[in-house]
Amino acid sequence: MDASNITFIIAAYTVTWIVLLGYLLRLVRKGGRARADYERMAQQRSGEKSQ
């Protein structure tokens, strides 16, 4: 193996993990927002029923 090949492989591996971790972070944030919206709507709905 050539030194430039090893450098390329390490760079590609690093970029791949950065992209995967970024996407995972995005999914966690979206899930939190969706959960908060669901809870808010559920509380509003239960408030309407009790009136």
C-alpha cells in the first residue's frame, strides 16, 4: 500500500463517521421535537375533553 492510499482511506473513514453521527444527531433532535409536539397536542386535547 502506498502512503497516499492510507491517507485517503483514513480521510474517507473519518468523513463517513462525521456524516453518520451528524445524521444521528439530526434524528435525535427531530424525534425530541416530534415528542414535544405530541405531548403538547395530547395536553390540549385532554384539556378540551375536561371542559
